[in-house]
Amino acid sequence: MRWRAALVSWQQPTYRGLSQRLTRQMAAQTVGEYWDIGDASYCCLHCGARFWYAERLGKPSKPKVPKYSELVLSDEEIKNLALAEVEKILRRRGMSLRDYGTMPFPVLD
């Protein structure tokens, strides 16, 4: 995907979400020129939307708390871990999740 900048030279447009440097560079382009900012190769961790690195909100390029994809658990894995903890607590009291018909039971490997 490519971005085509069609700006009127006398206007000073602002682009929501784009860095100030990028906005200035785009404003310097003449009407109809093609301006390539590369492929949308980044993906939002929350919604999965694809975006360009240049669209970041002016935050530092290195986050304070780095995120590692290897440590991410799926919703099903989180649910299974929580159910396993509940099952341990219930077993100490002589009960089980199986005593509650509508409750799911953890998948124990």
C-alpha cells in the first residue's frame, strides 16, 4: 500500500496521528507528487490494524516495558489457567468444578 500526498502548498495541514516531522515533509510536497513511506508493516497489538511506522504518535521507538510475543497467552490459555487454580482451591475443600454442572472444567495436560 502507498500513500499519495495531494496537498495545496499554501495550506498547512495537520494529520492526526502522524509525527510532526512527517507532517512537515508531507506539507513540503507539491500537489500530485507521489510520496512513499513504505509498506504498512506494523500491526496493532489490540485490534490487529496495520499501520506505517511513520504513523506512530511521537512516542519513543523503544517502549519502557518491551513486549515479547513468545510470552503472550491466548484467551483460552488464560481461562484454562484460571480454572485450574479454582479447581486446586476447591479440591483442598473436598469439592470440584464438576460438582457445578454449568461450570467449564480445565483441560489438564
